[in-house]
Amino acid sequence: MITRAKASTSRAKRDVHVRALALVEWSSPVATLDVVCSKGTYIRALAADLGLALGCGAHLAGLRRTATGGFVVDEAITLDGLAQMQPPERDARLCPVDCLLAGLPRLDLADDDAIRLRHGRSIEAPARTFDRFRAYGPDGGLVGVLARVDNVLVPDRLMRYAS
């Protein structure tokens, strides 16, 4: 609506990291790029910035995310493909829930700390400098994600636990 009203828009500046930028295909005036970047990168803004730098203007005609958080589209399977698999084959394709947390440092808890956290209470924070942890109980099961607040760890997201 803002652009239709011809109002000016501005994007807040943020630090992003473009780890790779490759020209995949060029068929004037269309360029296909492959970008590996940090979260928070606006690819539309990157296209506009590239066009500005080249003095010709640029915009996106399409956008396809091929990887995120350790997952790549080449390893994906359609729902129809999954439905056609036998249960053992389908189960082998599933990832454990904590694969989504691989970027967080692991913290193994004593039983009493795991119980305190599961009841919504805080525990003493280790001397490490991290602000968030993926926490595991003594049985190796995922307890949840913990956040540092001052010198204690508090539950941020907990797994449901059946005692």
C-alpha cells in the first residue's frame, strides 16, 4: 500500500554477511545468482543494491530458498513421496527434534536441575559465555532451550515431559 501511494520507504540498516555470491546464468537482461548469506539478509534489497552499484537498476523476478538451518532442498521429499514409503523407510528419513537446535551449545543437566527447569524454575548458569543452550536431562532426552538472565538460566522453550 505504501508504494502504491508513492510514499517513500526506508529499510533499517543491519549487519548481514554474504558468504558467497555467484553468477549462475546470464541471459540479458536476466541474471540468475546463487547467494549464501546470514539470516536477516533481504535478498530483494541485495538485488536493488547490486543494480544501483552497476548503474542499471535491478529487482527480483523470483526467489527460491535452497537451504536453511542445516536443511537443503536436495534432501527434501514431497508429501506424496513420503506417503508412498513403507513405515521403516519413512521413519529413517525423519530427523530428531533437536536437529533444529544444533547451532546452540549443548548443556547436560543433573537430575535435580532438569526437574527444576521442567517446573519453570531457574538454575545457576555455568561460567560459559553463551546466552542460550539446548539442555538435556540425565537420560539424554532433550529438556528444552534455556536462556541466560544475569547469572541464571531460565526455561525459554521446554519439551513436554511425561513423568
